[in-house]
Amino acid sequence: MRSMNLTAVFMKVPEGYVAFIEELPDANTQGATLDEARENLKEAAALVLDANRAMAQESLEGAAVIRETFVLPAV
């Protein structure tokens, strides 16, 4: 199975690097080095997805819903 590719953006600033994912709002972070910013961005993306999942589950609590895996084809 192919992976879905997202766009990570790294911007050099005096303190190191600021990083975000274009397609995933709120997934942003920073790091003193590029490698640190990359690692922090992986964690930030996971946290955003977990938080969105929790908010969705909370807002749907008690509702009759169907949950299924959604596979987004890679482009």
C-alpha cells in the first residue's frame, strides 16, 4: 500500500526552525535544528490527529453512527 504524502514546511529563524504541515491545520512546531524540528513535527501531527479523533468521539457520544476505515488514495 502506498503512503499518503503530505507537505512539511521548514522555515529557518534565528532560534532554529519553525515547521508545519500544509495539509494539516494546527500541526506546527519548532526545533533548534532541522532534525529536531522534523521529529517534533511527527509528534505534533500525531497529537493533532488524536485530539481531532477525541473531539469527534465526544461530539458523537450517544449518536447512532457507522465508523469505518477510510483509505485516501495517494496521488
